[in-house]
Amino acid sequence: MTLTNDSAKSSRSSFAAAGGLDSIHGEAGEIVANGVHAWFGKRLVLENVNLVMEHQKVTALIGPSGCGKSTFLRIMNRMHETIPGAQLAGEVRLNGINIYDPSERAASARRHIGMVFQRPNPFPAMSIQENVLAGLRFNKIKTSKTSDIVEESLTKAGLWNEVKNRLSEPGGGLSGGQQQRLCIARGLAVKPSVLLMDEPCSALDPTSTRRIEQTIKEISHEVTVVIVTHNMQQAIRVSDYCAFFLAAENEPGRIVEAGSTTQIFEAPVDPRTDDYVNGRFG
């Protein structure tokens, strides 16, 4: 993990693939942001974000509301460009491949860099099984092993034992925590390299939150996870690395400090980081 342009450009990744995003086949990826700036209309909301999110690790994005964490997450999923008037500068590379290269389709980027949102969003008219397989059908991924994929994905999401006897029931009929795990299973079914999570536990009870956190730790050996969280204890529990975002009044969001979770919480370099992680503001 780094804040420097030069280090980001010379990423340590040995996973760069020739042939574009479609040549990536299910391995955990390293995602690198280099010089990322973002605007909504004329308003600059993120400035010069440089960050390496290492493969098979969990990176937590922390900081007060309004400092650009979720915007940065959407940039990595190519959702920022869908907002009218939004603009972007800089690079985002997955395994060395620029996901914003004109030759790369947004759909390919989103297949390899999945997203789990703040509130569970299963397709209510679809069954549990259909929800898991929705990503494969959207991406036109053909397979004869749908039953195996459903079981494997739900098992990884920690949901299989709870729903294996009612796969034909509507996904919208599950509890909030189960719905969020169903959305994780849906994301995992297409075998992404990176899974982005935007405050995935903020609407859940403590028991469901604990299960989601267990799922994050269990899947991180095969998919890189980047999570936005306002819960400092959650960041400590689930992440290997942290990046602290901050925006001053009338100024864009920036990364103040990034490093291992232990360093950020126990020996931060910047006093603003120390104040934030110890609850003095935010």
C-alpha cells in the first residue's frame, strides 16, 4: 500500500495480464489507483488519490462522511461515469490493466471488480438460486455446473446451510443479513478478482454484522476485498490495510495516510489520523 505516484506506477504486482480484462480468469487481483481525481460537474470531490490494494488482502477505506470514500469505490467499479456531469482523471489498474482504457468495456470491469452495496439489493422477483446466477446470465457466462456454482457461492457467503432447502423461494423473503450474504454470493458467483463493499453492515444487526465479517475474512484468500466502513472496530477486525480519507471545508477529499491496519491504529504518522481513529472527530 502506498501514497506515492512513483510507487503506484511501479506496482509490485506480478499478475499483469496481456490481452485485457477478459484474459483474467478468477484469481485475486491487485488494484492500483494512480493520480485519481474526480469531479461532479465543476466541483472537485477527490484529488490525487494514489493507492495500492494488494491481492488477497482486505483494505478498509475510513474517514468521515463526505470525504470521497464511496466515490472512490464507485470509480473502481466504473460507476462514477454513469452519473451525469461526472468526470475522472488518472488511472485505475487491475493486474496492470487500465480498466478505463478505451478498449475495455465497463461490463468487463464490473465482472472482475464486483460491488456489494450499503443496503442489500437482491432481485425480489427472483428465487434465491436465480439471484446467485444473475451475474452469470448478465455477463453471458455459459456453464453446465449451475448447481455447483450456487452451492459453492452460497457456502463462501456463509448462507448455504440456511437456505439449501429453499433455493426456489424469493430472495427478497430472506432477512436483511441473509439478503446481504445473498448479494455477496451473487458477486462471488462470477469469480471476480476484487470485491468492493460499501458499508455492507451499516443496516444490519450485530449478529448479522459478525457473520458478514466472518465471510469477508474467509473469502479474502481468493478475492481481494476493499471495504468502506465508519466502524473503526470493524476496520480493525477485518482489514489488513487501511487508507484514511479526509476532506477539509470546501476542499476535495484526499488520502491523508495509508498503511497496515496495525500501523494506522497503533502508530499513525499524521496527527489527524490519530485524532480520527481515536474518536476525537468524525
